[in-house]
Amino acid sequence: MKKSVMILILVLLLACGTGSLWAQGKQEASSGNYLIGGVMYDLSNKFHTYLEEGITRFASMHEDVDVVITDCKADANLQINQVENLISKGVDAIVLTPVEPSTLPMIIAKCQSADIKLVIVNLLPNEEDIPNIDAYVGSESIDAGIMQAQWVAEALGGTGNVGILIGDLGLEVARMRTQGNKDVFAQYEGISVVREAEGKWDRARGMSIVENWLQADIDKELDAIVCNNDEMAIGASFAAKQIGREDLVIAGIDATPDALELLGSDLDVTVFQSGYGQGFGGAEAAYKLLTGQAVEKMNWIPFEIVTPDLREEYLSKWE
């Protein structure tokens, strides 16, 4: 059979209002192949490009799998439209990272009506929605916050003022990573969380927030900044360098290549979350469901602490 991986670039089509250009549909897929749709959260975010790579890599390793990828650019309404278009194209399964947990029941209903398997990756659905999806592939969000904060607490010697950059307060992953941070810091009488802000996972936003913090912190000088992801941590490190606060302990999560390049200089520590592994695992779960194989409802990929001495080892994971 012909091996085909179809990666579609999202563009704005005002005439149809869907936001997607369909270069190929199932009718153009290899005869007898399974067609899996991957609905990406936002491909301008580095981490989500690794989810995409995991999905497309799985397809490239299986002669009977084709895949179409869309990018909803963190727009919940556009995500629903893209799911509808995938259904109309006749996909067999959808691998999706939800933008808004509140819209997931609508997506579930659409997939169930069309008898399409739905695998959620990376962002944990609300508890009441889990029984209605076919599988989840991700990592326990609170564990990353615990690992990250424990390392920072030890680096500070159990004393210091900490700021927390939160990803998106509406998402479980951000809330639980932050909760993990706070649970650890609460165990240290000498550590105080004196600053918190929502950085929306964004490097530029993280940089702007930390610039403001450092310029304002006269009486509560920060000793460390922990960030829900690497993009915000990189932004924090740029702000610290500009203001001459290279002494700040700065921690991220995801161990992206950009962060690893800075590890040991501008960044002190990160936590590896395998976006590639989650994307690959999501596509694998979809394939197993389609071929009648057993699949666990919840599939966990563990986090790993990454210190400067492990920099080269983890960089090699992205090669």
C-alpha cells in the first residue's frame, strides 16, 4: 500500500468560514487505509509542534495509516469547526488537544454520532467527560509542578521569595502544575510565593510580566521564578538578563530544544514532558482502537527532571 502522510496548513477561508484548506480527503487516501485526524491546539507553540511530530511519525511507520493535521490556533470555535470538517471528510478517528474543556462535550457528541474514535492528548478532560472519550494520553500535571518546585526549593536552600508564571488558568494542566508548586513550597517555612501571574504559555508575555515584577520588587526581591512551561521561562530569563538579575533561579517545564539550549546558563532546570511521546501515543491509541486492540482509558507518560548535566542527553531526544 502507498504510505501517505498528509499535513495540511491552516489558512483563513472567508467563503466557507471554517479556517481550513483541505488539500486531500479520505477519498484520496490509500485504499483501505485508516484516516486519523489530528486537531492541534496551537502550532505556534513549540510544544504542540512536537505533539504533531509524534502523530505524523506514527503514521509514517504504518503503511495502513494516513493522517490530516489542522491547527485551531487556540480558538475553541475554530476547533469545533475543524472537527466537523474532519467528520465530513470521513476520518476514522480524531486525536485532539481541547482548547476549552467546556466545549469538549459538544465534540464528544459529534464524534459519537459519526461513530468516530476520539483520543484526547496532553490536556486532561473534566472528570465527567472522561467516561465518554475513547482514550486519554498525557502526563500527570501535578507531578511536574512537584518535581520542579522541589528542585527549586533545594537550590534556594529552603529560603527565598518565589514568583509563579501560570499558563492558562482555565486549563487543568496549569492549575495542577501550580498546585504542585505550592504544595511543595508550603512545606518550607522560609519560602514565600510573593508573585503570581497568568502568562498564557507565551514567551513574550512571560518576559513582559517578569520585567514588571523585577522593576517593582524593591521590598520583595524575587529569588526564583517557576514557570508552567519553557516558553514563559525563556521569556523570564530574557527579562532577568536585561535587568541584570542573572542570579535568579528560573525553572521551566517541557524540556523543549530552545529551553535545553539555555539550560545551565539562562535557565536552571526544566522538566521533560514528551510532547512527541504523547502525540505518538495518541495516534497509537487511535490505531489500536480502530484495529480492535485493547487500549487503556488513561495512558500516562511520566515526567523527568532535567538538570544542566543532562542537557545533551535530552537534546538528543529531539534529533
